[in-house]
Amino acid sequence: MTDEDLKQAVKDAISGIAPEAGFDALDPDDGLREQLDLDSMDFLNVVIALHEALGVDIPEVDYPRLFTMNGAVAYLKARLAA
Amino acid sequence: MTTRENKPRLTRDHLLALLRRMLLIRHFEEKCAELYSAQKIHGFLHLYIGEEAVAVGCMEALGPDDAVVATYREHGQALARGIAPGPIMAEMYGKREGCSGGRGGSMHIFDAAARFYGGNAIVGGGLPLAVGLALADRMQGRNRVTACFFGEGAAAEGEFHESLNLAALWRLPVLFVCENNLYAMGSALALTEAQTDIHIKAASYNMNSRVVDGMDVIAVEAAAREAVAGLRAGDGPAFLECRTYRFRAHSMFDAQLYRDKAEVENWREKGPVVRFEKWLRDTGHLHDADLAKIEAEIEAEIEAAVAFAEAGSWEPVEELTRDVYAGSAGR
Amino acid sequence: MSATKHMTYREAVREAIRDALGRDPRVFLMGEDVGHYGGCFAVSMGLLDEFGPERIRDTPLSESGFVGAGIGAAMGGMRPIVEIMTVNFSLLALDQIVNNAATLRHMSGGQFGVPLVIRMSTGGGKQVAAQHSHSLEGWYAHIPGIKVLAPATLEDARGMLWSALEDPDPVLIFEHVLLYNMEGDLAEDAGPVDIDRAAIRRAGKDISLITYGGSLLKTLAAADVLAGQGIEAEVIDLRTLRPLDEATIIESVRRTRRAVIVDEGWRSGSLSAEISARIMEGAFYELDAPVARVCSAEVPLPYPRHLEQAALPQPADIVAAAKALVGGDG
Amino acid sequence: MPQLGADMAAGTLTEWLKHPGDTVRRGDIVAVVETEKGAIEVEVYDDGVIDRLMVEPGTRVPVGTVLATLRGDGEAPEAPKESPEAAPPKPVVPPPRRTMPRPTAEGERARISPAAARLAAEKGVDIHRLAGTGPHGAIRIADIEAAIAAPTPVAAEAESPAAAMRRAIAAAMGRSKREIPHYYLSTTIDMGRALAWLAAANEKRPVTERMLYGVLLIKAVAKALADFPELNGFWQDGRFQPAEAVHIGWAISLRGGGLVAPALHDAGRQDFDSLMASLRDLVKRARAFRLRSSEIGGPTITVTSLGEQGVESVFGVIYPPQVALVGFGRIVERPWVVDGKVAPRPLIQASLAADHRASDGHRGGLFLATLDRLLQEPDSL
């Protein structure tokens, strides 16, 4: 999957939780949760959505690595490659 | 003075008692005038000064079981009937120790024990009551008399004619006493009555009716005794027109524009007390010492009555509705 | 069901008078034409022969005189029943009723009471024109010191008199002229009834129709019409106009939340105005619509039938007033 | 100036008939006074000698004013007597029973029946957006009952759900601050053991059943309430009415503003998995405005947790007619004394806002202490 595919997957996971989330003004290196006002429940649902979409298991301890868009893409790319 | 044969038992004690009662009324009324000026007595105040002989004379003919219905000028009748001056004065003050509980005031003196069915302030309003009281006595087989006092002004009211007719029609034991003091409030009699001889009106209802000199206590007593004897014998009602004169205004707020001072002075010499005192002195029944003693006793009695009224209490507002209906606090 | 007798309202009143005369020697009837003539509404027909002229006393045309005499006789220990031919003539005796009967107990500091009953006819509808058609019971209900009753049924016509006679204070009984000929069945053993409570003649949940005396039948008729349109109206017969049975009125209005008051008096300053004020004071937060009133038109009652009927409250007026309050689909 | 008649308030002295030094007898006429009814002679009621004339002829004075002073024969002139005994007390007429004032609705006055107005106030229904079907278009009970049944206001098409929600929150919060006497308590709780237990539990669970610490907080609150019934129920009709069970309203803030607190029914008896599942579902639907009205009603107490981006402590506004609200701040790592030694621990500020009509500070404090103790033994939850 290309970086673009992974970014889209993250966007899809988030919009399932926060339909009105606007990605165009999103700063990829800044906190997703702050910019999109996602609380811990939202974030858990995003993780679950990614797990279901990509079949990748994300332990709690890795959550911080998903806090930004670029971070998430990099993390997922690594997990899928492994 | 009349010296007719049916004059009452003229013992000295009886004569002095008559004088004493008239003097009590005179001084009581003068004290009331003073207290009214000092704002101790309020509202309306109608004084009996000058008409004392009528009340004193008539009451002599009544027994304790007889009933009295009077008008708003009833202090003299109440005192003559034997109601104590203290409760009457307290009633003038509006104190609850008054003979009507302080609720009636000067115009509404009531006393069940003396069968004194009030001062009635509606001119002529008392006449039908007297007829009813007599009707009740007659229907319950009680040989009692009801005396009804009113002024000549009442003769112009419909109730006067209705009551006299009912009493005569049903032959009821009512003694109608008309105190004709020549002025119905501010109007001289001649200005208000086509027929100024009130007793003639009464006679037309087919009842015993006569006129008497209201300034002569002996004459009034004799006439009253004669009339009451007829009532007790079942002759039906009797009417007594007493020609008298009130020395003071109709009520406390009256500039007496309707009569001149000379007329008042003229009647003052012919007043009941002056004449009776003179007659008692001339006939040797009254000596200065007697008069001084009577005056002193009355003075003390009046002061005691005022003290009784001053010491009286106000009815608490919480009892405002008591007696509107029997028993309950009223609703 | 105990045995009943078919009779008119007039006969029920006569029965009440006869019963009272029999029970208590202090009772006597006094009024114009009550004796030889048998009463202008034939209520006291036959009583003179049965009880004699002492206890069935015709009087001259002297309302103030004989009402005052009645008051005096009551104070003297009798239990008089004074009949004033109609409320219209009672105006001549207002002074005696207001200044003596209603006042003496209180003004004498409780020394003298007036255990008197005054009966009089009232109301219009018989084309006898303005001076004979007044409905002024509301005036008398204004006066503290007396009680005012309005018997609208045979039971009350038969039962109220004795309770009124037993009352130590003056009681006025108003008999509506249209009721005298009303017929019905009365229990053989019908006797005295209470005189201080209203009665719910028909239960209902949507609206309270409050009335008395001659207007009760019209109000019950209106309730029937409303029932046909799905509106369950409660009909309250006041029975006593003073004291007003406020508890029954308020309890009902709290439940139904709407009220129409039917009163043959003129609207301004009428008894219906007093009842409306008491509802506003006692059930304001329960009201779901303003209180309505159906009264006579404010006009001297006219002689011609069509005008008289137009002036008097009618069932149609009551139905319209009720529907306006219930509104919409009811 | 003597009282000469019932309706006389004052009089004008026109003439003195006696002068200082003149001897007078009781009943003598000493002056003439002009009243509305004409000239009236004034008599004296005592014997004596005129001392001083206090009022000039031609002056008008109220009744009771001293006109002249009198001294006994031969006495020296002395000061005037004090005024007559005070008039009888004015009878206190009981004030007419004041009828209750009608509650004035905010803004322009809607035409509404009294019964409907009271019901609207009780149920917190905003009457301004209702169309009346009563007489003259007035709002009546039927209209209020309809508004209560269907929360989406009938006539509010123009208003967005968010605006309607904002209006409802405003009404509830306004009423809370007007009627509920809040008291506030807070304490710091060491979440170390609880979070460790949670992390261990989550490792054994698939991601879809992973839990958040909020569930622990809910369980702890529910369990603690068992011993503090006075915090779990409603204040209605002037008295506290305890609830039979504990339904915790979990406050969910919505993106773009607004707040809703759907109820987690019988939270005390649900196990963690069912609690987490229903919590996750409620949050998802709330955030998407797809909550059913039945889920909104019913909480017996509300818990609000600000989560990670929040601040350290929150003191909430109770949601009427409830009587308490538990608040949790952000978990923060701070030095904390454990077994006598200072160590970094994840701490959370737990606060209680409670209705002082239903409970007192002492009991509120014990509740928070119980909450702390339960969170130290996550296994027991």
C-alpha cells in the first residue's frame, strides 16, 4: 500500500467517528486529536477501525506513534511491512 | 302643674326619685357633650336635654318584663329604664365593656336584661319591631307591653302608618310614644306635616290616642299609666304624643340655623327640670339640702361612669366577625 | 327504593310549611294573601282552614311593616315564616332585612338574634315584564348576617325550610317562579336536608357548569347536548348562595380546569362575578381557560316572549360558552 | 378646638367672647367658631379664669388644637395641659389575601393558561417556540404535553438541532443555578493501580474489547453510591426522592458545542464489557446526533470526565432535578508519597458538586473517600 493509500485509510477511520472532520487544513505533523477534537473514546474507535480495515493490531503502548498523520502512516507502513 | 285626680302617688320619695332620674339624664348628656368635644366620643351624638320628663314619666308605667324599643336619641330612655351609666358611657367610647359590646355606640344601646331592644338609627325603623315583639307576646299568651319611642319625624315614614295599622288591626299591646320636639332634624314640623297634631293621625287607625305636656313629668307619668292599663286590659295599642322641646342641636354638628336663640331660651324656662324643681320647692317637698345631696350623688355617679369607660378595653380585631352569625366566628 | 309520591314543587313547599307548623307551635306563616287567598302561587292553599288565622296571618300591603314585625316576633321568641310575594316587592323591606335582621346580633354584642325565615319567589320567564321579573338573590347573598338558599329540586323545596327554621339567624329562601309547576317523585319520608353544601347533580371531567335555582334545568339540558359532542360537563347546583360552598366549587374546577357560571342575574356585580373571583383566587394555577359566565342581558326584562327569552340565559348559550372554553376537538 | 360633628376636621375661630382675666363658669359661651355648617358657639366645661388666648380670630385650626388656657381662681398662669389620651388604635384591617403573582415569562409575554404555564415551568419546556391551540390561540396544557412527548419542538423548523439543544441546556443550567444550592468538594486520587490493572486487562483483550479508564470511574462511582443514597435521586415538589437504582449519566461533549448525558442504566450491576460496549455505542451515536430521546431521560446522577485535553479539575453544574454531579479532571503525572517514599504517580482530581438541600458536605466527603478507596482495589470493582 502506498503512503497515500495509508493516509486515506487513516482519514476513513477518523471520518467514521467524526463525519464532519475537515482534513484539508490538517497539519500532518501536528496532533490529530487536538486538531480534530478526538477524545480517548474517539481515538480507540479509530484504532479499532484501522485494525478492522488493515488487519493490523495496535497495542496501547504504541498509541503515541499514531498521534500525528505522518506518524500514523509511518507506523502502519512499518507494521504492514513486518 | 296638673292636679287631676288620676295623678300618680305623689309621695315625697317618688317625687324626689323622678327629679333624681331627670337630673341624672341631664348631667349625663352634658358630660357627653363635653367628652364629644374632647374627641372621646365620635360619630353622631343626639342629646336628650329638655326631653327628660318623657322618658322618666313613661318608664314609671312599665314593669321589668315589658320591652322598650327606642331611637338614636335613647340615652335618656336607657338611663330611665335603669341601665347603669357606666356601660352606656363605655358604649359611647366604643369600649368592649359597653352595653352593646362597644359595637353600636351612642345610637345603638342594647340591653337584653332590661329588654331594651336598642337604639334604632333608621327613622321609623323601630316601629315594626315593636309590633312584632307585641305580636310574639300575644301569640305566646304573655301579658307584657312593648313601649316604642320615636320622634315626630317618624310620622312621615311609611313604616309609621304600616306599624300603627298592623298594631290596631291585630289589637297588639304596643305603647307608641311620640316625642314631638317640634323639629324633625332641621325642619320645623309645620314644614313637613300637613297635619301637625300627630295624635290625630294615630287616632285615625282606631286606637287610644292623646297628647300630653311633655315638659310635665307628673302629667306624662299619669298619661302613660292610663295608657298602659288599657294595653294590659287588651284594649289594643295606645298612642301618646308628648309635646316637648330639645334645648340642644339635633346632633353635635348642627348650627341650629333653623331656630332662633330667643325661642330656645323661652323653652329653657319651661324646661322639665326647672319647672319640677320650682314646683317641688313651692310645695315644700324639696329643700336646698336635698338638691345639693342629689347633685353630689349624681356628680359622683357620672365621674364613675367616665372612669369606667376610660378604663375600658378595645375589642381585639381578631373578634371582628364574632356574632355575625350565632356560634361561629362568622364566615 | 322507598315509596314515592308524585307532586309539584309548590306542593313540596306546602308540605314543608305544614310539617313545620306541626312540629313547633312557635312557627307561623305571615304574608300578603297567604290565608284566605291561599297564596299568590297557591303554596299555602288550605293551610288557613287547617291551622287557623293566628298561625296563617294575612297582612296588609306593608312589606316593611310585616317583615319588621316578623323580625320583632322572632326576637320575641317566635319562629315566623314571612312570605314576601316576590323578590321585586322585597325592595320595600330591604331596610328591615339589612339594617335590622342581618345586623342586630353583631351590633348588640351578641345579645339579640333573629331566628326568622323569609321566603320569596324570584326570576323571570312568565312575561310579567320588568317590575315582576327581577332576579336579585345575588344582592342578598352580599350581606353578612343572613343566609340565602335557592332550592331547585323537590327534595330541597321539601327539606330546606325546617333546617332554615332551626337556624338561629335569618335565612332567605328564593323559589324561582318557573319551578312551582315542576313535577317529580318525592320520597314519602322525605324530610329536612342540609343547607350549607352545594350538590354535584351530574359528574363530568371536561368542564364545570356552576348554577342554582331556576337555571339548574337549563344547565342540565346543556350538559346533555355537550355529552353528545364528547364533552363531559359536571353540573354543580349551589343550593346555598350564602355561604357559598367554595370547597365543592374549587375542587371541581381544579379537576376540570374550566368553568362556566350560569346566573339569571345581570352580569355586573352579580353572584356569578363573585364566584368567578373565588375561582380565580382558589384555582388560578389549575385554570386552562378563562372563567366564562352566562347571565341575563343587562336590560329590564321585556314583556314580549321572544324578547324575554332572548334576554334570559338559555341552554344554547351555555353550550356555546362551554365549547368556547373546551375548544378545538374538545 | 372642640369636635363639633362627625365630619368636622377643622374650624375657624371667628370671635373671642371672653378675654384673659375674665372669670368663666361651666357652660359659659367663650367663643364662636365657623364650620361648614355655620357658626357654632363654643362653651367651656370648667370654672376658672381665662389665662392666655392661643389662637387669633380668623385663623383655621384642626380639631383638638388648644384655643385658650384656663387657670383656677387665683392660681398663677401655668403651662397648657398635654394633648388628650391617644386616639383608639386604628383598627388593623387584615390585608386582603394577596393573590399569587403570575410568573412572568421571559421576553414578550406568550398567551398561556395558568395551568399550562405552571406545567411548562415544572418540565422546563420553553413556551416561546410553541403555537397555542387554546382559546384565542393561547397555549394550553395539551400543547405543553405535546411538547414534552416529542422533544423536537413542533414549531422550531427554522432552528437547528444544535441551537435547540443550546436553548434546552440554557434552560436547565439556568434553573439549576436558580434553584439548587450547590456545595463543592474535591480530592486527589492516585490512579496508578487502576491504570496498571487496566493495561493488564487490555493486553488480554482484542482491540475491539479494549477498555478506557472511564469505565473504571463509572463502576467506582456506581459502587460508592450504594452507601450514599442521598446523592442518587431527584429533588421534586419540595423534597428529595431517592432513586431505586443507579443510572449514571455520562457527559459527552459534542464537536461544535453542546453536551448530552445519556444514561448508562444500572451501571453498578453491569460488568466491564457490557459497560464499555454501551459507552462506546452511546458516544458514537451522540456525536452523530443520532441519540434516541428515551436514552436522554433517566440518569439519577451525572459524571463528567474532561479527558486528556481537559484541565486538572472540574466543578460541574448539577443537571436538575438530579442532586449531584461527579467530575474528573485530566490524569497528570505528579510526585506522590507512596509507602513513605516520593514517587511519580498518575493523579486525578475527583470532585463532587451536590445539592445542599439533599445532602451535606460531611457525607459528600465520605463519598469521595470511598471512591478513592475503591479505585485503589480495581479488582473489587
